[in-house]
Amino acid sequence: MPGKGGDEAMNRMVPCVIAAILVLSPLVMADAALPGDLDGNGVIAREELASSILARLSSGTTAPGTPLTDLRDAAWIYVHWGGTARTVTDSSGKSLTLTRPLRRIIVMNSETLETMRSLGVTRERIAAVDKFIAQKPEFFPEYAGHPSVGSIWAPDYEKMLAMRPDALFLYASVSRAECDEIERRVTLSRPDLPVFRIDCYRPETYLDDAARLAEIFGAEEKGARLAGFYTDALKKVDAAASSSAPPEVYFETWNDFKTVARGSGYHDKVTMAGGANIFRDNPAEYPEIDPESILARKPGVVIKLAGSGKYVFGGYSGENSTRFAEVRDALIGRAGWSSTPAVRDGRVYVLHNAIVGGPQYLIGVTYMAKWFHPDGAEDLDPESLHRTYLQEFQGLDPGLARPDRFVFPAT
Amino acid sequence: MMNCYFFIHILRDYNHYYLLYHIQRTIHMMRGHLIAGTILLLLFAVVVQGAFAGVVERSVEPAEQSTYRVVLTIAGERVAGITEVLPPGTEVREVSLPAGQYRVDGTTLFLAVIGEPEITYVVRAPEDPTGAIRGTWTDFVLDEGGTVAGHADGTESPQVPSAAPLTAGTPKAAPSLLLLLAGTMAGMACAARCRGKGGMRR
């Protein structure tokens, strides 16, 4: 096990590596000036862009040309940002001003990368990802084998800086201490590096986060289309949720007898789907509860979350999907559960986290709304929603949306 | 490679009938691979040509007093540069763009496209015209480019007399030399790979 001495040696080495990188690649430093802004007034005017294009075209014959990178950036800024620098406020409330389009970014959270993909940001702009993204070849096939810079718990700073990124994306709310530390250490070496803190997993802020990314990447049109997709789907959920009284729901995470309460994202999703979380008033967000207290509250619906811990199966990899049935049987077979309304009425479900934990929450919420309000669910088609999302926004095979890999019972 | 291939078999078998069989078979295979490689190359060129065909198209029509009106049609809203190289002696008279968006250098016309779907310019041809207009375009946002193509219907401009040089637009979006080279290499690599596999077979 590496000791403190090893850490210190590493700490001493990192600045040396950074200094070497800075010396060897001075052009990496972000340029505060707007490319193609010939009069320096902070706006790339049409005339300035035309002048740069003509200078570039005629560089072989009459005048020194504009560097191609500058011209490409100026043209991009003119088209996507209206010819001015773009100031974006991230989820943490920090404002960052960009004077160049981002072309070499590092993304440390898969939810943000997934949202970027919905907005048409392609692999060419992503210099590196975190190791968990690289380990999901079914959902992120284009990032299998892509450079990885560790994880937010064990970042590879040396590699991160060697990638010469022009921006870094980290979580804003989750794992805040780790992300703060990454931001601190990276900006110590590269003070000019924009570090965006964006979540992209919380339902209440998801569309704002997506809009921020759309601004950054000049993808407002796609952002509006994504927002429309979510809004339409959630309207249908709302309609179903208000069609009947909310059933009492016991929601269990992948840790047995660990549930959720007010303040947690899963509680919000249960509520959004029109359920009444039986442990909503527990003071902890993710409380471990006494098995007897579940029976005392007589849940009408039970949702068990799969996809992590000892419940790794199904999802996009589709591995061991037969375990869904085993898990449900085990829940039903728990001592005393046969008397609960949920078991008696056959309303015990297993739900994979892939479609409820991140940007795909609307799919999981639609499944839950259908389970909670079967009589008002005629407009809810979670499988079709899932297929559309994969095909139109993620560019993936819609066949991956097989219900038997994400929910049980699947019908 | 071919000699080596035969030599190995001579050493191994000393069988002339067998050797003859192999000579015939190898020639047959090589011919097959050559054809396959050529087809692949052509297919590649067609695909490349198709990808950028018609992004910028040129049509030419006669105007008054030995002048011709050249119309460039640009697909989509683009920020691009177009370079038009005119035949010797040709004079640019008028361009539909604002003054700051074009430049004339001898018989070369540089155009800065900023969202225009169409650009028109008028040229005066010399009395004894020779040559044709050659043009290239570069999109600086999408980072792509190609050759300015003749009009999509394949007829440049029926009104223009055949003797007039400006009617002869450049061939329709020919792929760049680099892409053709890449295609050739891909074709050759494929042929070599097939040949390699063929040699190992038996």
C-alpha cells in the first residue's frame, strides 16, 4: 500500500510535469482575445470575418493569411455565439467566459457526457473521459478505449494535464468534496482552464443543465428539442399521476432495507410519478430502516432498485437479466411480506437504475407512473419513450430498450 | 513477392504440373484482385464525390456584350471561402457581395461567404477565350471543402455558345487529390490483403 511518502513524492512530481507541459506547449493556454476580432472591440463583425476569410484565401498570392485555427474558431463563434464571447453560469453558480469553442474537453461524469451526446457533441471534441465511462461499451460504444483520466475518487492529474484540455467538466452537487479538490489542483496548474460544474442528473435542474451545455456548444436548437421531449413526456406522467390517489410506495435502493426520503433524487422521482413515499419524512435522505417498519406502513407498491451493489444485472449490458425474477421472488418471500397490499396485489417491481438515476430518469418515472396509476396510464408508453430517446438523442440502437433488461415484471 | 511465392512451391514440391497450376491460379487471382481493387477505388471516389457534390454549384449564362453571368449556388447557410480561377484575360466586372466580401487578384476571385445562398458575378471574356473556370470552396465551420461543381443537371448552360470558355465549368465535384490518394491506398491495401489471404489458402 503506498504510504504518505509516496503521496508526497507524487505531489512533488506533479508540478514538475505541469511545468514541463507548460514550457513545451505554450499554445495550450487559453487565449483571452476573441479570434478574428480585428479591432479588439469584443465582437467579431461580419466585415472582420469576411476580411479574415479573404486573407486566408489569398494568403498564397497577396497577403499573410489568418491562421486556420483562428479562422475556424472565429467562424464558429460568429455562427453559434453571435460573434461574441460566451459567458455561461454553471450549476454551481460560477460564471465562466469562453472566447474559443471547446474542442478538447475532459468529462468526468457520465450524465453530462450523455447529455452532451443528446446535444450532438461528438467524440472528436472529447479528449478524455473518466474510467467508468470507458467501462460502459454498450451505452458509450464510441468511448470504449478512449483515453481515461481515472475517476473523481482517483484522478490521474498528470494525464489530465498532459491531455491539454480546453475545459473540464465535473459534478456540481454529488461528490462535491472530491470535485472541489480536482478543480483546485487542476486550476492551480492551469489557472486559465475553465472548469464547469454541471450535474445533469437531478430532475429539477436537468433541463437547466442541458440548456447550459447547449449554450456552451452552440447547440440551442438541439437543446430546445431535448427540452421539448422531456417536457412532453413529463406532461403525460403528470396527467397519469393526477388521475388517481397516490399509492403508498416503498422504494428500496440496491442495499437491502435502505430506502429514500425527502431530499433525495429518488424520492423526488417517486413523487413525480404520483407515488407517496412511505418513508418521506425520515430525517436522513437515504435511511436504513427496520424491516418491521415497512410492514407497519402497509405499502401498496414496492420498487426495488437494481444495477449496483449486489444487484448488478440487466441494464444496457443485459447480463444475467434472469436475476430480475429471482430478486422479485426474494422480496415477496421476505418474512411477513405476504400480508402487505403490494405483494397481495402483485405490485412488487424491480427497476434498473440506468433508467432512473441519470438523464434517463424520465423513462423510469414513466414506468413508475404506469405502475402507480394503471387506470390513468393509457398515454404512457415507457418502452417507446426509451426507444425514441436512444435512437433520436443518443444515436444508439433502439433495440437496446428491451423492457426485460430494465424492469420486472416487464409487462 | 510473386517469384518468392513460386520459388517456395518449387522447392517444396518439384512438381511442374503443380507449378503450372499455381502460375495459372495466381495470375487468375491477381487479375481478380486488380479488378476488385479498381472497383473499390471507383466506389470510394463515387462515395467521396457524392458526399460533397452540389454543396457549391456554378452555372454560367451569357449576359450582354461579351459578358457572362456566373451564379454560384451554396447549399445551406455556411461560412465559407470560394476561390474562382478564371481563364487568362478574363475580367471581373461585378460581384453581388459587399465590397469587403470579395477580392480580385488578376484572374482569381476570392469570395467570403457568410450565409449567402447565392452569389453572382459578371465577367468579361477575352476576344479569343481559352480555358475554363476552376473553383474550390472551404467551409470553415464544418471543416470541409471541395470543388465548385457544374450545375446539377449536367448541362452547364445551353444558351452559351460552345466556343465560349466560361461555359465549361469544372467537372462535378471531383474529389480532392488527397482523398483520391487515400482511396487508392485503401484499394491497394485491400488488394494486397486479399492476395495475402489467397497465397495462404490451400
